[in-house]
Amino acid sequence: MLLTAVKLLPISSACPSPSVFPFSWQNTCPHQQNRQQVTETLPPYHSMLPFPSMRPESIRPNIWQVAPPVPEHLKQQFSHINPIVLQVLYNRGIIEPAHVQAFLEKYVLESTDPFLLTDMDKAVARIQHALEQEEQIVIYGDFDADGVTSTVLLTQALRGLGMMTRQVRPYIPDRVDEGYGLNKNALTKIKEQFEADLVISVDCGIRSAAEAAHANDIGLDMIITDHHSLGPELPPATAVINPKRADSQYPETMLAGVGVAYKLTQALCQTMPKRVTFELTDLLDLVAIGTVADLVPLLGENRQLVAKGLTILNETRRPGIRALAKVARLKPGCISSESIAFGLAPRINAAGRLAHAYDAARLLAVNNSLQAAQFAARLDQLNRERQRITADLGAKAEAMVTPDTAILIAADSAFVSGVVGLVASRLADTHYRPAIVIEKGEKESRGSCRSIPEFHITEALDTVAELLVRHGGHAQAAGFTVANENLDEFITRMTDIAAEKLAGLELHPTLTIDAEIKLTDVDWALFESLTPLEPTGYANPMPVFMSRNVEVCSHRVVGENGTHLQMFVSGGKQASHYQEIAAIAFRQGAWASQLPQYIDIVYTINVNEWRGRRTLQLMIQDIQPAEMKTAVP
């Protein structure tokens, strides 16, 4: 669980009595893989959005979507499991005894043989030949945390298999000068200046058919390892390893780029055991960082790799990670998946956003503690600058878009390529619309896209591919480069595509709730019972609860400009035992002037640590005035 340091000070008394109104949420059947909604609803509420008039105008309405209860036969079958934990497992689709045990004990049932990945045998054979012939190898990476960890991992692995430092070197393109992915100029430079014989891409290359053909033309062998969505044709490389290939037999299709690099390393170690001079598991700290940072589903093998990687991370074997955790104010030995997502990954990403990703790669690879501290301080400073620039450009982009349009598009030469993705993410989160933010250049412009579940952004880009220099990504995040003469047509066509695809849909963000519980159920025993569900992350979130008729004992606004709302809440004086629990609602400070005395809340349970004292804290996701007629029995 994420440990946060929020100092709790005396705060003001609660606002007057509540406004009572009937609001409700939809009921889903989340154990089905397709996550389709079902028509069943839970009493006493009827499916509808909360009345906007009952909320501050600056806080968007959400659909509260509570999972149906566990069927009685499953409760009896799993009577040895905490009922709330069982409910969460049921919501995640984990209902078979073998799967339940595997999830709680963090192992996978399917084979994880790396040679089930198509072309793995070809890649291993080519690398083995390079090792034996002492050829020059370049690891071609990407500038985000997944790409950087992939680059460092495979570089260190090849050196650990006996290659000299001069024989294997990393290459990460410059975000501004070169952009994402393979590019012909870089490959020519690698061939001519580095005298390389083999290039291995990590976290990129799957849509680089023209660049791979260029490598062939100049006598440069290529191995592509990637995890992004495939293009219309595979690159003409010696080997193309991607778990999303239709002909792949590997059961886990959603590995991160660093996960694919790890599987290649695993295959190399199995093939050449006498060459191995390192512990394969020592690389799992890098796998954990890249996997969490890239927002791949934290289920199956990904979750297993992250769980093992967190163990390595908390042993702080790398001076660079130890130094980075210190500047991020993470407690030694307590790094979690949330710590990676909100502490380590943003600082690693800041290097590639505002400077060069080599700054982050050096930090992860360094063995000197003094240098590690210097590198970490540099990344921390870049991250602070990134936060400032993102806020400024976010305000600029907000002023440029029309919130109710099907897709939000902002293009300007003032935008910085390193933060356009963050700005697009803010637009998408704020308005629940797909968003594109474009940095206009002299001849070409680069854009970053963030989307919502109702709109597959990469498929949309595929339909206008003839206008683009390059593009790629996932369902809800993508990037592209477009020639300026095509920019206006690109914007027009993307606007039309989104309008057609989203026509007639009521677009509202949904809060998926695992269970309704009484606030008096929130205690250390419940918190500890949830521990086996970790590590949590994308597609396997921290358990989300809802409690009704919660009494606001006191509240105040905190943060710059009163952005956040801090409260002490209780289960009400009618509860069997009275207790107050601290709660923090980020970006919901607008509630302060109209907060009722009794509210319904959606939240996760966390730990607040301050001056050595640990207390439970609610992380509030949403608030509504309470409907006092019903409560959990």
C-alpha cells in the first residue's frame, strides 16, 4: 500500500445538515471477461447519474458502479477466505480454486517458457553467434521508463553473459531531435560510427518496417522486441518478438517492453548457462519499475514479475534506485507498486521528457553511491520542472478546446513534446473525452493521444495512416508524427471519426466499486486482510469501497489554492462503536463550501505515516450527499 505523509492538523467544524436526494449507480457482472453490463440493479437505488445541481460545478459527475455480491455457492466454497477479499477476487474474475490460490500466492498456472514467443529461437541463435564472434551489439531503446529499464536490463544482461563493455552499448533516441522509435539516420550512425553488426530494439520497432528494411540495406542485422500493437506488416528483421503476434503461443499477451526484454534474457540464460555470471532475478527490480510505469495489466505473469521485483527493490541493491527512493521520500523497505507509479516512475520519465533519457539510464546502471545521489538529484529537479511546465501548458490547452466536442484537440508551437502526453491525459481525465495535444514544428508536428474505453485511439490513427509519418500505441494511449501540410486534414478527419464513433453515447466516467461496507468495518484487521491482493495497479486496482451515511466530523481545504479536501469522518453516532478516520479527497476542495454533515463516499484504504505514527486513511474518490433511508445491514 502507498505510504503518504500528510500531516493532520486541527480542522474546521462540519457544514450544516445534509441535502437528501435519490441517486444511484449501475450494477455490473465483472467476473465476465468482456465486462459487459447486466441489467440487474441493486436496491434501493435506480440507475442514474447523481443530480449535477447537488455537486460543485467544478467536480464532474461520476457513475457509481457497484459489483454484484458473490453468489452463495461461492461463499460456501471459499468460506475460509475473508468475505471482502472473496468479493474482490470475484470482481476480478478469479473464481476457480486453482486461480484463487495462484492469485493469492502470486504464481501463474500457464507455462512461462520464453521459447513459446515466436522468433525467440531465431533471436537467441543470432545473439549467441554475436557473442561467439565478438560482434558489436547496440540496444536501441525508448525514452520512457519502460524503454529505459528495458535498455539497461538487456545491456547489463549481455555484459553478464560475457560481452565486453565496448561490445554492447545502449542507444536511446532524443525525444526532440529524433522522436519515438527506430529512425534511419540513427541506424546509419550506429552502423558507421559504432561499427555495429546487430541492433536489438526494446520497447519499440514493431511498426518500423521501413526502418528495418533500411537496416538490411546497410548491412545491419536487426532483432525487434516490442509489446505495442502490431501494424499492417511485420518489420523485415532477423527476429520479431512481440507477445501480441497472432502466431505467438505465449499465454501472456500483455507483457511490458521490459517484460519482453526479460523473457529474451531468460531464454539466453537457458541456452548458454555456462556464460551466465549474474542472478537472473536481480534484474526483476527493473522489470517491476518498467511494468508498473507502462500501465500494462497487473495480472498473471506481470503481477508475478512485479511482486518478485518489489522484493528486489526493497533490498535496495542498486545505488541509483536507493538514491532515487530517497529524493522521492519513500521509506526504505516499503516500496510498493504505488511507490513506483507515483514516486520512482515520474522521475525516471522526467529525464526523457525534458533532457535526455540517458540521465535515467545512468542512474539505474551506476554502482557509485555518490554519483547515484547526484543523478537522483538531477532527476528530481527535472521532475519538479516537469510539474511546472505541465501545469502551465495544461491551462493553455484547456483554453484552446471546446469541452463538449467528441474529441479534444489542441495544437500549438508552444507545447513541449516531452509533456504533451501528460497534458492530453489531463484533458481526457477532466472532460472524459479522447484528447490529442500536438507540438507544432517547422516541418513536422508530433502529437500524443489519450483516450477513454469507448474510443480505441490507435485504431482511429490507423484509419488516417496515410496522413502520418509514423504512429503507434495502445487502445487508450498513442503517439504520432504528422507533416504540417497534412495537419489540418488530420484534425478534421480525427474529429469526424470521433464524432461518428461516439455519437449517441452518454459519456461519463465510471467508478467501479468492489463492495459496499460500513465505515465501522474499516480497521487494521480489514487492511491486513487485503494485503494478499497486492501488488495492485492497472486492471488490478486497489479495492474500492463505498460507505453510506458517513458523518463529517470536521473538514478543511489543504494544498495550494485549497485544491484538496481533508476530513475526519465516522460511521455515525448511531454506530455500535464511535471512531473517527482521517480522509483526503484530492482535487475536491470545492466541496468545502457546501459539504453536508452526512455523505456517501467512494474510497480506498491507505496508511498515513507521520513522525513514526501509522494510521489508517481513506483516499476519497467521490462524494455525494447522503441518502439517509438505507444503509448496509
